[in-house]
Amino acid sequence: MPKLVSVFGIEPFRIGGNEAFARELSLQLGELGWESVLCFLTAPPEEVRAFLQLPNVTIEVLKDSVGVNLKGIRGLASVLKRYRPQLLHLHFVNFLGVFPWLAKLYGVKGVFITDHGSRPAGYVPQRAVFWKRALVRVINRPITRVTCVSNYGYNCFTTLDLLPKDRFVRIYNSVDLKRVSPTPERAQAFRRKYGIPADRTIVLQVSWIIPEKGISGLLEAARRVLSVTDKVQFVFVGEGAYRSEYSAKAQEMGIAENVTWTGLVEHPFAEGVFDAADIVCQVSNWEEVFGWAIAEAMGFRKPIIGTRVGGIPELVEDGVNGFLVERGASDQIAERLLELHRDPELRARMGERARQLTEEKFDLRNNVKKFIEYYGL
């Protein structure tokens, strides 16, 4: 069987967007008689392995695939030698590196890379200086195509002019809508698990608990909202180095009773994270390249409040499926939260439009078909 090796420079610790993409890609490859070799930094836990495992799938551990290092080079060389794939696709690895040349050495016909990287706050892309453009074009000459997961990412990369523009393509990150089946039972179970009263509106943010995700600003918005009504619960799903600091901040602000920290949730769809939410926020400070949690929430018919940064405006149409606010504008966030809290009909209308947009732009099966096409299969 012909083979595609996909290298994901991530730990597959949960069934999230990347894992759903890997499975759908493998399914469509299998329909065409191809084998899918999935490489991760660590072995997936049993639940994730069972989700990924299909008749045409082999899972490999490829440590040190992020960055340029001898162990990573040896690891990929071993995989390429063992499977002799026709195609290699790199995710969450450095844009500059020796992997594309290594692939060519082992006879790989097509080398693809997807850029998933967000940019620092206020980042403005500019054309790279001549010597850098020339050097990168030599280093990355074996790359067949670069996928950008948003128009924002595409514009950033093509402005740099590091490769010919026709090597870039935009394919959005996506949601597996087959797995989106909201149920009130899961919503109720989520509330019971975390002790959230039935009469409170749940405001959800799913993200790493780090400053770049705007956690501090959302806590300030929570303080403003809770000074008006105590019928709102702010739920932060995720883990990160700053969780204890932000938890202490909520205590200091006197809002801890209305703030829930779930920690890492391995299977958000199955555990009712989005079922229970009434409003979903993604108030990032940095230039978010896409916003996977936004797309997932949209699939569950949830209205969104997002910051006007990076690729988020490509998901959130202001006043249509949610609201856009300025970076760090806690007053704007609070105002929009109160508006949605007070108006369930508005939440429902925006949620329906959110679902429609997801079906139009972010459906996983449709977007994976685009990958299959540009692989030339």
C-alpha cells in the first residue's frame, strides 16, 4: 500500500482537533487504499489510541521532532526507512529544518507542512530581507506545499516572501460535526460534576491557562459582570503554568465562588463541556492564528465573544454569530456578556448562525478532502 507519514510535534493526550483531523485523514486515505502512519511526541493514552486506530493506521512515537536536533533526525530517518512513504506531512515542527531534505533522501515524492503558529500581540508581517529570503528558499526547496489554517496565517507567510506564493494554500482547521451531538443529559452531568447551579448562565473559555489567552482580562470582565448579577458562572477548561496565579487572583477579586477551574478535560465533547455552555469566549491577547475551540463551540450552536486579533474575525462575525471586542477590553467583554446573559433568544439566534457557518467553512470531512486533492491522490 502507498503510505503517508504524518508527523505531529504534539503529545496526543486528549481527543481534540488534531486527533480528530488525524483520524478523518486516515479514514479518507483508507478509502483510497493508502496507509496512514501517525507520529507523535509521546504514545497516546488508551482512549486516544482507540479513537485513532483504524485498519490502515500505524502509530509511532517520534520524540524530539520539534526543533533541529540529532535525535529527531535519526528518529524520522528510521521511520522513513521502515515505511518508505510516498508523502510526508509535518505539523507543529519548525518551518526551517532538515526534515524535507531527509525526506527527499529517502525517496519521498511530496513534502507538506502545516503552519499552526499564532503570532505575538501586535505582530505586523513584513517582507524578509534578501539574504534571509534566499537562504530559506534553499533550505525549504524540497517543500511541495505549505498549508495555512486561516487567511491571517496565509497573509503573514506570503508577506514574508520566504517561498513562492503558489506554494501556499489556506485550508481552515475544522470540526468533526459527526461527533457533535448535544444532549441535555451531558450538560446536566457537567453542572453536577462541578457544582454549578442550574440557574446560572455558564460562560466558558477552553484554552491553555496562560497570559496570551487573555485570562486576566476575562477575570476582570467577570468581576464587572458579577457586580451586576450573581447568576453567571465562569468556567475555564484547560491547564497551564499560570492556573494557580489566576485562581488566587479570582480569590482576591472576591469572585471565586462564581469561577470554576476544571483542569485538563481529555474528551471535551463526551464530557459535556460545550453542551453545558451558554456563551463561549476566546479573548486572546496574541494574534491567534485560528481558534479551534471557537469552531468547536460554533458546531454546538454557541454564541461567541472573541477578540479582534489574528484569525478570530474569520470565525466570529460581529453581531451575527457573536461579538468581537478589542484586545484586553474587559469593559467591552462584560457589556457583551451581560447582553447575552439577559437575552436567551439572542443566544439561540447567534448559535444557529454559528452552526451554519461551521457547516459552510469548518466541516472536517469537507476540508480533509481538500488535503486529499492537494496531495494529488
